[in-house]
Amino acid sequence: VYVSGTAAEEDLVAPVLAQLGDRARRLPRGSITDLATQLAASDLLIAADSFPLHLANALATPVVGLFGPKDPAVNGPYFDRSRVVRSGVACSPCTLRRCAERLCMTALSVDAVEAAAVELLAPNC
């Protein structure tokens, strides 16, 4: 398991790495080409609606997209072997650039993410 994040997201990444222990490593920061190489070699990517999610999807890597404020019907992922997980809060989708509440993301179900990942990793998927 690789975990990634920007320098500004260190307070989010560090606890995940600590909880996973030796089962996870930090994805090294590099170029877009480095990222594409890593994503193409991956069995699965779980990510928020972001550049890595859409790049992995375009590279035919299975993806679980975590969607909050944006509408996946508009923003993808568009290719096969993708699943979208949403919380379904009443205010989502929305057009806000910033939200103090972020309920649409904090209410995402770990069980739903796990089920989508297991489905994509199934041998006949």
C-alpha cells in the first residue's frame, strides 16, 4: 500500500502511515511521468476526485473514486474498472470551491470503499 499527499497534507498522511505501520509506504514524490509509471503498475488506486485518479483511470488501472462536492456523472471516472463512492449528503453535488463542513467527504463510508475495492480486485472483474 502506498500513501501519498502534498507537503500541505502531511497532517493527514502521517496518521494513516502510522496506523498502517509496515504495511504501507509513502509514495515518493517525483515527476508526472514517475506518477504515471507507478499508477500503471498498481493493482488499484483509491483516491479523491483528483489528477492521480483520472490519470490511473486513463491508464486502465482500476480506481475507486471518492467523490464529495463534484458530480461523478460530469467529472468521471469514465473508463471501465472504476467505482465511485459518495456519501449522498443533501448538499452534494455542489459548486462551492471551499466548504467549512466538508460533510460530503467526512461522511464517506469505509465499508463502501472496501466493498468497491474488493469488487474491482475480484478475478473476474
